Amino acid sequence: MADVEIPLPIVGQDVVKDAPLPEPWGVLLAHPNPDGSRKSCVNCMMWARTDQCAIHDPDLIIEADHICGYHVFGTPMEVMPTRPSIHDQPNIQYVDPDYSGLDSVPGGTSCDLCMYYEPIGENYEADGVEGGLCHQISALDENPPAPVGPLMCCAAWDDGSEPETLEPENPEPVETPPMPDSEGNPY
Ligand code: SF4
Ligand code: SF4
């Protein structure tokens, strides 16, 4: 049988052209903070006031006005709990800040501060969401734009500015006291 030369596709060529925009789950779209604030480490349950985050390397200084795509609204911790230290667990793999979207954004993030947001108005409502449209994601029927609210946010948030270069090392290791167990004894 004669050799037949099969042309290989150029990686990504047609895929990129035909790729639909992600649906809300593909960018971790989050509903508004219940207290009306914008998304920030200071209102994330994974942040500790020792300038650390439970899912990033503890040597990375992460301040109150930082934010990443994994934000979960909640009360931050005073110190990082030790049980033994959450950071000493052998199997933990920290989130890479280059992939988590970690950045400093004073004032926090929200759709209404994002370059992809189109405000429609208070009376606009679609799919149970009021406020505006996002041109970076598809609605649940796979057709963009997606309805979003002004204080929603997602991992694709972008205000169009250059991200800040973060301090790579925490100069002073932070001592954290052990977290007490249910009977008040330290682990
Ligand atoms: S870096 Fe992300 S996960 Fe960590 S505290 Fe901040 S918002 Fe939360
Ligand atoms: S407007 Fe921006 S932050 Fe809001 S869903 Fe769209 S890309 Fe995400």
C-alpha cells in the first residue's frame, strides 16, 4: 500500500474559530455577596488576616484587597488554622497564582467594573438575573451574551488594566497558634 500523506490539522485553528463562549459554570460565575460588597480577599472565607490564603502557598503575601477566581464569600480567619497546620498536610497542592488570577484590586471586583459588562438597567431581567449582560460568556442556552447582575463576578473578570506583579516571598514566617479541638485542647 502506497504511503498516503494525511495533512495534520493545525492545532487550535478551527477549534478556536468555532469555540462557543463558556457558560456561567465554565468561569465560576458567582452570585452577589449577600452584604452588597464587591469580591475581595477580605470577604473570602479562605483568607487569614496574617495575609495568607488557605489555597495558595503560605509564603505568598496575599493582602485584604487581593482577589482570585476561587473567591467564596465568608468571614475571613484571624490566623491560618493548624490541625496540624493546613499548610503541612502532605497532599495539598497549592493553587498557582498565575492560574488562579490572583491580583490586587483595591475596592474589589464585580461585573459592573468589568470590561465585558453591558449595563441594561434596573428593570432588565433575564433568566432570573437583573441588571445587565456579559459579552464574555454564553447564557445557559449557549447563546451569548449572558444575563448577569452588577455585583456578580467570575474568574474571567477583567478591567482592562495590567495585573500587578506580586511579592513572591513572605519575608517574616508567620507563627500561627494551633486550632483547639472540640474540647478546647490544641491539636
Ligand atoms: S486569594 Fe482567592 S481564595 Fe484566597 S482569600 Fe483571596 S479570593 Fe479567597
Ligand atoms: S461581566 Fe466580567 S466578571 Fe461579570 S460574568 Fe462577565 S466576564 Fe465575568
